[in-house]
Amino acid sequence: MVMCGVANMTPRRCACSFSESLKRWVEERSRWRTIVMRCPAVGDDKNKCMRTRVVSTGVIVVFVVFVLLENLIGDNGTPYYLTFLTNWTGLLTGVYAVSFCACTVRAVREDVVDYEDIETPQTATTHSTQSIPLPAKILWLTKAAAPVSQFLITIMYWGLLYDGSAVRVATFVAHGGLSFMMAAELVATARMPINNLVDALITYVFLYTYLAFNILYTLGIPNASNPDGDPYVYGILDWRSHPTRSFILVVATTIVIVPFSYACAKALMFLRNKYFPEKNGGAIATAGLNTHTGKETHAREVLDVKQAANEA
């Protein structure tokens, strides 16, 4: 793949790199059934994988709901919940967990397709348009943004915001517990790939969407404040009194903290591949005979690859 390096960065090369990355991302998404059925810690048994996924994503959802309710109750029903990046990231992580669980359950329970059905062009086209459900599309939009953003807010909270005071349980869960669960997902309970330029761009889109909201909230809403009455959401992003300092922090976050958080996710994937290597070169047990129908489940993957070729 052509890389957009600093020395040879041109619009044409960057466009080529993005186009190739997008094709690979679409092809990867087309294999969502195979990917969500991978569970390093318990092997490739589909039922064990589904149970593990329900537990791991269930814990994530419980954490997200706990932080949401504790913040609302602890601040007497404050309307400021969605002004914080922590809570944006929490909701994003909850969406990731729900979509991941839904995809896994669907992949396990879904009827398989016969090879003869796939070889019929009309049938293949019909299945192709229906083979990527909404939960899978949502999962692919959140699979990198959720863990990377969780690592980001944990690093920034303990490195820049924590003032040494007593920490509430909800604060610890929001800036530690959820990051731990996402790390566990990357290492032991999922084999979700995060290795594409598109994944990184989606993460930046999410973070810059929050940044735009933060600036508009601080500068565009009269008398806007945080729950403590300060005229900003975060003291380190005080666009009214310290715009230069805030801008420098945004630049530093963009070129240092976000890439470092992404690198943390990649390092966890490296540990996963080291301690839980894939069997048979990545082929999983679900590509064999389905225990209930006796049909080849790999047929579904053939159909998915056809769709990827069409979309690319």
C-alpha cells in the first residue's frame, strides 16, 4: 500500500492510500461473522464465544449505565452530563458493546447458506445486500474509536485533570474500569482488528466532533458553564480566557496523545497474538460443519467476500 509519508506526501498518494485502506476496511467488514466469532481466551467454540461475549459486553454496559446514573444522581440531575468527553466516550463504548454482542448472537444463531445458493447470481446478489446488518455496520464504526478514546480519556484524566483529591467510584470506573475492560477485549475476549487508516480517521472524527461541540458550547452559548459554575467544560480547555493554551493542548493531543492511545491498542493486539495465537493460520472452527444443520458455514464467508468485491 502506498503510504502518505512526510517526505513524499502528495494529494494523489494520500487519496490512493485512503482508497486502498477503505477497500480493505470494507472487505474486512464483510467478514464480520468470522471476526466476531473469534474469542482468544476460550478458543473457537461458537457457544463458548457467545457466552464470553455476552458476559464481557454486559459488564461494559453495566459500567456505562452505572457511571451515567451516578453522575446524574450525584449532581442532582444536572443537565451537564453530555458536555464531558468522558461521557461521550462512555456512550460510544456502550454502543460498541451492544452492537458487538448483537453481532455475535446473530452470527451464532443465523441460518447458514448452501454453496449452491451462492452460485446463483440472483441469490448471491440478494444475500449480498442483506449480509451486513445494522449492528455490524455500527460495530465497525466503533471498534477502534471506543477503545482508543477510552485509553485517551484515562491518560488525560490521570495525567492532566486529577488534582489529588479523593476519587469517586464512578470516576474510577469511567477513567479506569472501562479502559480495563476494553484492554481485556483486545487481549483475551475478542480478535477485533484495529489496523486500518479508516479506523484511525473514524477515531479522529469522533474526537474532533466533541472538540467542535466543546468550542461551540463554551463560546457560543451565553453563560455556559460546567456543574461548578466555571465558564468552561474543562479548565484545560478554557477557550474564553486561555485560547492559546487550549489550542496547544489540542495540537498536542492530536499528534501525541491520540497516536499513543492508538499505539496502546496495537500493543495489546500484539500481546493477544503472542499469547493467544490463531490456529490454522487464522481459520476458525466455525468454518467447518455446523453442528445443527450439517451445512458448510464457510459458505457465508464466500458470499461476504463477493460483497466486498462489489462494494470495493
